[in-house]
Amino acid sequence: MKRKNWTVVAGIVILGIGSLGFVWIIRRMPATPIAASGGMSSEIRFEDAPFYLQTDARWAHDRLGNTGASLASEGCTVCSLSMALAYYGVDLTPKALNVALTEKGGYTDKGWLIWKRVSEVTDDQIEVGVPRQAKHALIDEALQARQPVLAKVMLNAIVPHWVLIVGKSGGDYLMKDPLGNGMSLEKLSKYQSDIYAIRIVQPKSRH
């Protein structure tokens, strides 16, 4: 009888381990990219923020966090986030934001931004939503709420690049591009790339 009980227990343990492994695999699976245009057709844009370019001489040669990379080469995320913060009245240029994030441990060793640190550098004013899967519906919902959205695309199908979506015309998303002309909104579809990830910049919930 005892042997039978142990067999049952062992089976439950193995099943539990298998379930945990399945969950781990699911979480590690890369998100499915979506088209650069699509979703609900609408006409919306909000441009109440400056354009910040990676190549701006005021910060182009600053190091990204504690890495050896410069903002000119890899500062697209910082510039896009800085533009989004400015929209909410948080005055942190890419230079100032980079310094603040570095001091707060806001980067990984590879220079990837740790999104939860954004609330710390904005005095708990702003938080960044991190959906596990990019969806047109999520982008459209954010835009309708007048919340800017960071989107990751691929340059030449190789290099990750983050931009800031601040509008839509028909099915085309409109962006402020840290590598753009610095004067006008551009269609996200210009890069001929899917959207691989999104981050929604929003006022921090007070619940």
C-alpha cells in the first residue's frame, strides 16, 4: 500500500515539474510580430512633445548607461522614452534621462532599459506597460486614450530600433523617429518591418 502511495506522489511531482517546464517554455517563446499597419482605422495624432534625435550633438557622444555604446548608435529607446515623458510634462532630455537611469540601475549590462525604473526617475508620475504580445488593438486603445506607445521594429531585418507612436492615419501608425528628420511625423511602415514589441507610456495608477 505504501509503495502505491509513493507511486502516486511521484506521479504528481513529475506532473508538476512537467507543468512548470511547459509554463517556462511558453514564457520563453518569442512574441509573434505584427504588421506595421492595421487594426482600427482612425485619424488621431498628438504632438505635444519635442523631437529628440539620437544624433543631437548635446548627447550623441554620451555613453549609454555603463556600456561602451553611445546614444548616437544605440540611444533610440532613451530618445523615444524621453519624447513620451515630455508629452506628459516630465522634462528629462535624453541626456538627463540617461544619467537618471544610470544612477537608478535602469539598464541591464547590455544597455537594455529596465522599464520598472521609469517610475523611479519620474517621481512616480509615469509607468510603462509591458505587454507580452504586441497587438494592434492595444496600440489603438492607447492612442484613443492619448497615451504614446514605444514600438520596436527592425532596421534592414537585423538591427532593433525603438520609435514613438503618437498617432494614426487610416491604418497607418504615425511615429516620432529618433533617426528621422526631427521635424514631422512619419509613417511607421517606412521601415518595411513588423512590430516586434510595444511599451505603453502612461500616468502611474494610484490604486
